Amino acid sequence: MNNSKKTVLITGCSSGIGLASAKMLLSKGWTVFATARTQPDLEKLEDMGFISIPLELKISESIRQAVKTTLEKTGGYLSALVNNSGYGQSGAVEDLSRSALQDQFEANVFGLVELANCLIPVFRKQGYGRIVNVSSIAGRIALPFHGAYSASKFAVEAITDALRIELKGSGIYVSLIEPGPITSGFRKNALENFERTIEIKNSRHEEIYERKITSQKTASPENIHSRFMLPPEAAAKKIVHALESKKPKIRYLVTLPAYIGALLKRFTPDSVMDRIMTPKGIKKA
């Protein structure tokens, strides 16, 4: 592939994996179209040397406009799409409102699929393209009190598997990135969203919620969980491989907990997994 045509559209570039991937690809000669939702983030991305594109994945018109703007700037060509944007909806399943669950899928699944579908005809016409969907180890293991997020990532896994097979022989390669804990603003944003959408005081799980909130707000960099975290660049390296390798992998696990989780899911009986995953404080009916 000619360096002048190494073009990629990356969603969710305001921070974390999206921003790290954008920086890494830019340093390797790619022209990076980096999306964000807010004007300050878009301006920041422009200052860093990216071509910033406004995008709200919950809105179809925003998706279509982002694709239109990108293709106008490239002359109708695009090498790759990295579907990274998304957020985590926390809360017990019984505490989820329909709107909270719907918003989770709008951002993490429906928008991802619609954006990919807008670009697949372009990839087919040029006979080449890469699609990298950022999932999570939560897309293999359902996490208690994160059922909505896990469900959205299970859906991403299924959609990606189906798409990969359907596109076989087209020249379009499809890969999944499955991170475990990554140092980013993801947990902070998830906590803010949780406190906004879940009626904590009216839940039978109030005690667990309060404990988790306190733990997250008072956590220090030295806590044991952070020892297993990796910086977003660890996931970015896998994304670069998926985009540049002649034979990209189907799945890329990131972080030790992700590898351990994948092994447990494969070889551990469901009843044992249930015991492993059950947090302290679950009240019997």
C-alpha cells in the first residue's frame, strides 16, 4: 500500500485507546481522520496534526456526514476504519431502564454497524479495506453489574464474526481487539454515567454500589487492580498490527487479565465461573 494512501478513520479519539492509536498511526505515516463529539476535543485533535471529524454515533445523520466529509477529503478512498468509540453502562440488570440499555446499544453497537456499513461499499469498490472493532474481554465473559456493557460487547463480537465471514474473499479484513483493564478515562466516565442513570437509593444492591463508588473514587495508583492495567498504547500496538500486517489476526487480546479471562471462559464450567464472578454482598432473595 502506497504511503500516500494510508488513510484511516478512527472513532473516539478524545482520549484513551482512540487517541493513542491515532498518534501511533500518524507517526507511521498514516493520514488520520480522528473523530470526537465536542468542539474543544476536535480543536485539540487538529492541533496534534490529525484531521478532526465531528461524530455522534447515536445519530445517523452525524454518521453519514462524517463519512461524506472523510471521503471528500480523500478523493473517495479510505484504507481502514477503527471502531473504537463507546462507553460503559454499569448497574445490575434489574436496575437498568429501557432508555439506558437502548443508549448503550446505540453507541456501542448500532452506530458501529452503521458506520461500517457506510464504508464497506467503498472498500468493496477499491478491493481493499481493514475494519478493526474494539471490543473487550467483557465481550467474552459477562460481568455482573456491567450486564448492559457486556451485552453490547457480546453483540460486537457476534456482528464482527459474521461480518468477517461474509466479507471473505473481498479483500476486506476484519479484526477484533479485546482489551482488559486499560489506563484511561473509561472508568471515570462510566462512573459518572452510572450515577446519572441508576437510582442507587432505591436498589436492593445499594450497599454494593456504594462500596464500588467509594473504592473507585479513593483508589490509588498502587492498588492491586492497577498492577494489571496497561496504558492505551498496548491496545494501539495491536490495532496497528491489525491494519498493517499482511495476515491480521482475527482477535487480539490485550492485558494479562484478558488472556486469563479468555482461558477461564474456554475451560471452566459455568457453575465454577459463576462462583468466581460473584461479588461479595450479593443478597439472597
